[in-house]
Amino acid sequence: QVQLVESGGGLVQPGGSLRLSCAASGSAFSMNTMSWYRQNPGGQRDLVALINQEGSTYADSVKGRFTISRGNAKNTVYLQMNSLEPEDTAVYYCNAYSAAVNSNYWGQGTQVTVSS
């Protein structure tokens, strides 16, 4: 069974940085696309950043501040978040898609709070 485990969330002051990590285990196949979403209570889950073989894309609100990257270990992804703003406060979810089995997987989420 495929599991995604996120880590790296926490409380940070405005202007600070955090690095989120996500590792997918239990899959015999590589994840073709890995991405990060975020969601606030009562809100929808929005795409923050995505990375695949074609490159990476970002939500307009995080361009120039966040960087998504794949790790050297199989099926890992990172989100470096700089110049954090209170509006970045949310639960961040890792997502992974495997084309080999046409399946989408979600992590349990990690809380990021930006506050002074």
C-alpha cells in the first residue's frame, strides 16, 4: 500500500522560511508527478506547486518565493518556502501520481502557520 509522509511544517514568523518534505513508500513504480497543495478550514484544496519530467509550475501567489524539487531518493519531493506571509498559513498536502497504475495518492497533511 502506498503511503505519503510529509514533514517540516511548523510555526514561523513572517519573512521566515520552512522546508517541507514528502516521501512516498510502498510503490514499485516511480511517481511521474509530485505536487504540493494547501487548504484552509472551510476552503478548497489549491495547487501550490507541481513537478514532473517537463518541469515545474507554481501558483501565482508563491512564484519567486517557493521552490519545488525532487530528491535523490526515489519518490521524494521537497518544497522550499521563503519570504513566508501570513496568507501562506494552511495545511499543506503532498500529492503523487503514478501513470503506471493510473493512481493518485495523498499525504496526511502538515500544518504551516505564519504569524508573529
